[in-house]
Amino acid sequence: MKQIKAKIDNPLSELISDEVYELLSEHGLVDEKAVRDYQIRKKFKQLRANKISAGDAIDSIREEYPYLQFDTIRKIVYQINK
């Protein structure tokens, strides 16, 4: 009998395939916080490209992540990659 697996949404689809993401996730190798921060930076860049002010862009992102403070999102989007 075939097992039906729940389809995992791949937030990194532009970087890795769904199969790879699912495999990494199944083995606990996905850093959810890092994925969230990547999505926040990506959204911020899109908003800024559409001529949205930085403050308004951060406020828009806060609507999606209400548990994050304004300064927390600001730190995420302006974080220098090491």
C-alpha cells in the first residue's frame, strides 16, 4: 500500500528542488529561522525595488510576521552576510 506524504512547501524553490528541500527537512537539516530571514530579506528587496520606503517596507513585513519587532526586521534586512 502506498503511503501518502503531505507536500512540504519549499520556500527555497528558486535555490533548491522540492525533493532536496523535503529530504533536508525530513532529516532536520533546515534552519527555519535562517529560511524565515531569507524570505524577509527577499520580500524587503522586492518592496524597495517597487519604490516603497524602507520604513513602509518593514511595516509591511511586520504584518506577515507580527511577532517580530520593527528593529528586529531592520536588523535582518540590513544584516551583513559573513
